[in-house]
Amino acid sequence: MIEPPLLRIGELSRRLGVSEHVLRAWERRYGVLRPVRSAGGFRLYSETDLQRIRRMQAFLSDGLSAAEAARAAVNEERSQPVAPVGPTSGLAAEAATLARALDGYDEPAAQAALDRLFGTLTVETVLRDVLLPYLHELGERWKNGAASVAQEHFASNVIRGRLAGLGRGWGHGQGPQAVLACAPDEQHDIALLAFGVVLNRHGWRIGYLGASTPVDDLVRLAAATHPDLVVVSATRPERLAPLTAQLTRLAGTAPLALAGPGATSELADTVGARLLTGDPVTAAQNVRAR
């Protein structure tokens, strides 16, 4: 069986959205975390620790005190142990479990499936092989009337929340800086979030502006902060086509890249931008600062 990787407390904090100070307090007071020591003396935490804190967070949201939530999380683990992802379950099976939970509005089950996936596989694999394909398939089902708006919104918000957690603190560091924004009227930002998560894992600092960002604001921001790259994404060409003059001005202020299905090589050439191709994970892996 594949052994899940062990995490330093900083990465555990980032995945959970809980400060290191609080995690250490819960470990000390309630024994809810059970780290092992590395050869260098660092505390290392397992996927089981991560899942236990997820359950504790769910109980906290139900109104239990921290001590009660910790006890309940431990007791639930003893009665219903969570199997890790491995050869017997496989990526496809775990992806199917996640899809059922998201389609069924089962947030705790979806979070548990995400914990197992991120605890065992690389972030890049989970994004490229599980989350982005699921969202694409969900979008197709919505177009065909096989999925509701409520299902699409629920699943998107669960996934967006997890990616936002992975991006926590991504503006720190000494690497090149990228500013990421969706074109005006573009609301679909999860692919851009995934791109930012992977770019950050490759040493970039991220300034994330998200959905429907005015290009004039990007020009002013770029002039003030001098980022190494600005990325503007869109899912439809008509989001970008009317912005040729503004995008040209932006490309003259900072290195510009266009991304998403709405970006074309013709427009990129016209405005003086580079075109990011492929899925968001691969695109981020291939970006180099100029």
C-alpha cells in the first residue's frame, strides 16, 4: 500500500485553514493530533491527523466546545475508520466517491474524500486528474439539464474553498510575482485558482484578484507594483475581444499572458501577450518569468 506523505505543521495549517498556534493548542490540550518526529526533530503529521481535525471542525460548526469536538472526532474515528487511498481503492474510485458526495450536497463526505486525495497524491494530480475533470463534466451535465444550478454552485463552492485554503499565504516569499484576474464579466475563477496554486508551488508569489476584474484597474496595479506576470483569463472569446486597446496598454505595463478557452493566439499576438495553453496545471508548470 502507498504510504501517505507526512506534513509539517505549516502545510497542515494551510490545508485546514487553521493557524499553527491553534493546532498546537489542540494538540497540547486535547491530544487530537499525534505527530511523529523526523530525523531532524521536526513534528510530522499524517493524513489521519488532517482528517481528525476536519471532523473536529465539523463538530465545532455544530456548536460543540473545542474539548467536546475533539472527543467526538476521536470517537468517530474509532467507530468509522477512514481508509486511505491506495491500490485497493485507487484514484478513480476515490474520484467517484468525491463526485457522489458533491452531487449529493454532502459537504462532510466531500471534505473527507478531498482529505484522502490531497493526503496521498500530489496537489497537481488531484487538480488535473480529479477536480478539473469533475467540474468540466458537471458543467456539461448542467448544460444538458442533468445537473441543477444548485448542484453546480454547491460543488463549485466546496472546491473553491479548498483551493483558497491551499493558496493561504501565497503572497509571501522572494520569488517572482504574478497577478491573476478574470476578465470583466467573467465569473468562473476555479481554473485560475488552480493555476495560482500550482504556480505558487513552483516558487511564485501570487496576487489573486479573482472574478470580473476591470482591465483599467489591472493597468494601475501593474504600474504601481511591477509584477513579473499578469494573467487574464476568460472562458469565452467575447469576454476579451472588446478589450484589445486596454489589454495592449496592460501588456505595455507588465508582462501579460492570456488564459482560458476564451483566449486566442490571434488576440494574444495583437495585444503583445503570451498565450497560456493546456490545462491550468500544465500551464502553470510551464510558466517562466521573463
